[in-house]
Amino acid sequence: MSNKSYLVTGGYGLIGSTLVNSLSDKVTVLTRSDKHKDRITNKNVTSIKKSLNNLEKKDLEGINVIYHFASTVDNYNVLSDPYIDVETNIHGTIRLLEICKDLPIKPLIIYPSTFFVYGNEYDKTKTPINEESKTNPLALYPATKLCTESVISLYNKLYDIPYIITRLTNVYGEKEEYNNKKKGGLNYLIMQAVKGEEIHIYKGGNFIRDYIHVDDVVRALRFLEQKNLHETYLVGYGKPVLFRSIIDYLLKITGNKSKVVEIDPPRFHTIVGINNFEADTSKIQKLCWTASIDYKEGIDRIVKAYSTL
């Protein structure tokens, strides 16, 4: 037993809760609300209900590892309140780092960023994206995530705060919300298929993505935690899949009851959305880690879970 003490910000989210449930050491969850508290099955968890910007030194004393999941989660805040992305992703992280810099033992910060920081670089180069690829975020959400990456790296250089940054591809899983088109779009479509309702997809699904199951994400994060290398890693399944192939498989296992309707993406999506994405995950693979859950197994799991709701 490692006897580590963990703080998980945003610990009730899809990835955060899956991570919390995987830990056997002392775990504290920082959360702004009790939404999705039922995702936590780990009984050895303490919770602190406050925002990142209200963090205090006492909240971080004795913590060895911080999994910093607290974040906005989609591109749409810019249409309603653009300051939310800045306050949460940048200001909140700086508050966390400002406390960490003065602690006698600096905790390791593991920060999940997003493949959205690359924008449509794959379409421009037709080359699989890796950690060294050009970043060009198309929206405020990934722009603030990329900025936060830089802030964490800066605090490492200034104050020796150890860190690991992971740029995650499309993450999905059984406990993701299925009624939110802005986040968890695949889960939304899976539930439509389970119910036998029409499935609306952009461009007929003729674009490629890298989908990684949340269980693989957590395995990768825990793996990198043990390595403790202060670097950035692109974490995905590592093999591109045509989105239409995902939908075809979904229809097959749900009995082909849903009609697929091709729709044009709204103007906002054409501005901030990514067209195609192929991940080159060779950096983490060279450390002897690979994803193990392909999209078919992942969809099988979700359909089974949703069929009982």
C-alpha cells in the first residue's frame, strides 16, 4: 500500500469519479455541488464543497498527488458567459498553484487537458497528431485549457511543482450524461439508438475520431503518476475510427431500429469544431502503456447499461 494522500478536484465528473473509485489510499474530493455524487462508490472519500477560487492552505496540507479535473467541459460558454472558462480553468488553477508553491512538500499535479488544443491541425497536415504538433485552439474552452498547461509548466520552472499534463482525445463511458448534446455527444446518440429514436449526425458521420474509454483514461493517468515525468502526453486509443462506423455498429447491436438522418452542423460548430482527428500516441506507448478497450467493447458496455434505465 502506497499510503498516499490524494486530492481530486472535480471528483464527481466522469473521469474524476472513475479515478476516485480506483484509489485505495486517502482521497479527498473537491466539488462545487453534489451533482453526480452517486457516481462515487469508494467509501473512503472525504469531500470539500467549495470552488477552486476559495481554496485554502489547509485544504492541501498533507496532499501528495492532485488530480486536477475541475474544469469547464465544452465550447458553448462563450455564447452565454465567456468569463466562466477563464475563471474556472485559469484563475482556479492559479489559486491551486499559489497554495502549492508554499507547501513544504510540493504535491504532484496531474492535469487532463484536451485534444481540442490542436484545432484542425490534422486536416491541414494530414499527419497524425502528437505532443509536438502545432496547437491552434478554435474556441475559448481549449484556449483556456492550453493557457492553463502553460501556467502549470511555468510554476514547475519557478517553484519546482511537479506535474504531468495529458491531452485526452474523445472520452466516453457508461456513467456519462446521455441527455447533453454539448458534452458526451456519443452517449446522447447511443441512448437515442437504445430508445429506437432518430439519430441525427453531422456530415453523415464521414469524419474520423479517436475515442478512448474512461477506464483506459484512468489506467493511463495512474500509469503516468507512477512514472512521475514532468511532461505532456497525448492519451487516446491510438487508432482512428470513422464516426459512421461507430454508428453502424451501434445500429447493429440495438437492432437497427433507429433512422439515421444527416444534418448540417450549425454555424457555431463549423467555427469551433474539429473536423477530423487522428492521434499518434507513440510517446506513452514507448513507456509500455496501450489502451485496451476498443469502441465496440465500449459501446457494448454503454448499451447494456442504458438498456436497464
